[in-house]
Amino acid sequence: MGNEGARVVKRSLVIAGHRTSVSLEDAFWRRLRGIAAERGLSLNRLAATIDASRGGANLSSAIRVFVLEAEGRAAVARSGADRSDQ
């Protein structure tokens, strides 16, 4: 990943009818959009789902953890699929 992925970008989301600003590294925004597309959800809908389950964490942190956990699950699934091909 180059430096451009580490650049923090602030974007507005609408969650539960309220506009909120979220600052994330560009790499997290790209992957979050990809996850939303894979699930057939809008970015706002996925963010609302994350928001509803974040507990006391701030939204930016909750999104980063969500993306990392989703990537971990995907890696495990790919690893299992690779082994079944052998």
C-alpha cells in the first residue's frame, strides 16, 4: 500500500436520518465501499449496521475494526477454499 492509502479522508454519511462526518484512511473507505457492494448495500446502510452494533466505540474505530474483521473472515474462507482444491 502506498502513502495515498494512508491519507485520512473525511466523508459525510447519513445514519438513521442524521448526517455525520467520518474520518478514515482512504484504504478503509475503498474496502468499506467494496464490502457494501459485495453485500448489495449502500455505504450509508452498511455504516448504519456498524453504528448499531458499535457499543461505546467511536464510529471511525468501529468501521476500521469491522473492515479488518471482514478481511480476516474472507482470508480464512479463501484459505479453506484453497485447501479443498488440493
